[in-house]
Amino acid sequence: MAEIVNLRQARKQKARTEKERAAEQNRALHGRPKAERERQDLLRAQSERFVEGHRRDAAGSKAGPGSPEDGYPDGSPERE
């Protein structure tokens, strides 16, 4: 004789198994250890500081030294 199966419980068990499989897949794709995340943040901050330190002009100024707004090309004010 066949085993009696409660269809409601079987459906719930199947859903639980499917959710667990999806969770395992997401952990493999997106999970990173804390040390790895912190290292990535540190490298990102260092590269941003490097780029900011090597900019040719200050972030707020539109014209640097030697521009027509400053007068003479050497950056000195215009003489009268």
C-alpha cells in the first residue's frame, strides 16, 4: 500500500527547500568576509586621496595661477 502524504506539508517543505537553495546561491554570489570588505574600503579611500592630491587645480577655484583673470601669466596682479 502507498504512503499517505499530506499535500499541504509537502508543498511547504518544497518551498522551504527552494528558498534554502536560493539563499545558498546568494551567499556564494554576494557574501564577502568582513576583512575583505574593509580592505576594499581602505583601498578605495587610498585611491581617492591619491587622485585628490594630484589634481592640477583646487576643487573650488575655476582659474589657476597664470590665468587671464590673474593678470600676467606669472600670476602677479596687473601693474598700473
